[in-house]
Amino acid sequence: MISLCAAFTGSGCVPRTAIKTEYRDVLVPVRCGVVMPPRPSYNPDPAAGVVDLCEYAERLEILLKVCVEGK
């Protein structure tokens, strides 16, 4: 009889574990298969050098959009 009472009184002390499942989007890096354009060479004319760099940056931006958007 005593062991039966001990079994019932001890069962209320056991902590209950709550399990919560949470789903999240996980970003996975993917290798992009585009070829980097060659960097512009040094141009002693400052105006032409800036134009070359801007064109290079624009090409890189287009390639980045291809990688990100997959178009």
C-alpha cells in the first residue's frame, strides 16, 4: 500500500517537456556560373578612367542580378 501511494505522489513531480516545432527559411549559398569581366586597365585620363570603372561596375551589377534572380 505504501509503495502504491509513493508511486502516485511521485508522478506529479515529473516535469513535462513541451515540444514546439518552428519552421524557418534557411538561405543556402549557391555557386553562380557567370564569368567575371576583366577589370579595366589604368587610364591616365581621369574622365575616361571613371567612365571605364562605371561601365565595369554596371556589368558586375547585371551579373549579380543574374545570380540572385536566376534570369
